[in-house]
Amino acid sequence: RDENYPPPGILKMAKPFHDACVEKTGVSEAAIKEFSDGEIHEDEKLKCYMNCFFHEIEVVDDKGDVHLEKLFATVPLSMRDKLMEMSKGCVHPEGDTLCHKAWWFHQCWKKADPKHYFLP
């Protein structure tokens, strides 16, 4: 990770959604950073932050299924191939709640490509 990755443009675009979801869920910035840059961990507020973010950018339905084509459309072309590759084995989420399903997607993507995964 450096000043060019994660792409500053994406982080800037994501900031209003990030801020709104931090406020709604009460998740700590440390929990987001640890999941993004460090180890996968389970944190209920973090899981709900992930769900909130999906809803804010309108890429998820009421059952917690991420519409990947909508998600791909939110990222620059330069990142689309990486995201598509990362998503191949991450299609059918597991979990009892929307928050758990959102976390399932994120941990799946992070396991698939820890080098390029990031959580804005």
C-alpha cells in the first residue's frame, strides 16, 4: 500500500458513504483499518458498516445479495478486472443477517486477493 493504492479517487468518492456508515453503525476507524490492511476479524459493528456501505452505493438487494454488475460499475476500469477476479468464488453469501452476509462478501474477497482488497 502506498499513496496510489488504494486509489485516492475511490477513497475520495467513498468518503461521504464511509462517514455516513461510521455514524450509523458506530464502528471504529481502527476496526475498518485492521480489516482492510490487517487481519480478517469479526466485529458486529464492522459487519453492519459493510452492509450500510453496500446499501449506500446501491449494489445490494433486500436479501443481502450483492449485484456484482452494479458493483463493477462503481469502480474505474483499471480496477474492474481485479475486482471481477476477486469475486469469482464469492457469489452466494452465507449469514443469518444482512450484516453477516455483507461481511461474508468482504472476507471472501480479502481471502481471494489480500494484496488488492481494501475497505474504504
